[in-house]
Amino acid sequence: MLKKILLVDDNKATNFIHTKFVKETNMVEEVVAFQAGENALDYLVETDVFPEIIFVDINMPTMDAWEFLDRFNELARIEKENTKVFLLTTTISPTDEEKVKAYPIISKMMFKPLDVPTFKKIVLPFL
């Protein structure tokens, strides 16, 4: 069982449904969700248990996924090396596909919303 998954999406409803789906898998002890990248980064600095997986919405108003990842890479936490990041979007643009190549921490870019079978497929290799 994974200890923790972090969700970062400015849409409260998306965070709610993704939290529900992750909990339904019974594969994760804790799901933490934030609507702002800045708050998620503050949390990552302070938390005792670093998330194994982070899902980040690409298009957020105050801090998009790219800025979040730039700031994430600056964190002085060794645990981040073991964290996998999945980008979530409603539309995949060629620009975003190009940007992904510059961020080796990104495991995959995916359409949202996700569902229970998709979460299970993502989490299973980490168990």
C-alpha cells in the first residue's frame, strides 16, 4: 500500500472525485489535495511523509504545472527523487507534449478526469 498521493488541481470538484476514486482502490493510505500549487509546495516542505505519486493539473490560474514542477525541483527533499508525477489535462497540446520532454520527473501526461481502473493501473507498479 502506498503511504500518500498528492492531488494539485484548481478545480475543487476534480479533486473531490479523484480523492474518492483513489480511496476506492484501497491502495493508498492518504490522499492530500490542494487547489493551488503554492499551497501544495508549502505542504511538501513541511510533511513528514512525502507522496509517492503527485497528480498535477497542467492549466491552473496562479501557478501552472510547469511552474509547479520548476519549484518542485528546487525542493531540498531527497524523497522527491522517488516521487512520480502525472500531469492531468482536458486537452493535450503539442506545446505541452514538447515541454514534457524537459521534465524527466513526469511519468505521463493524461486526460482527466481519471477513474478507478486508471488509478489502479497507475498505483499497482508502486506496490
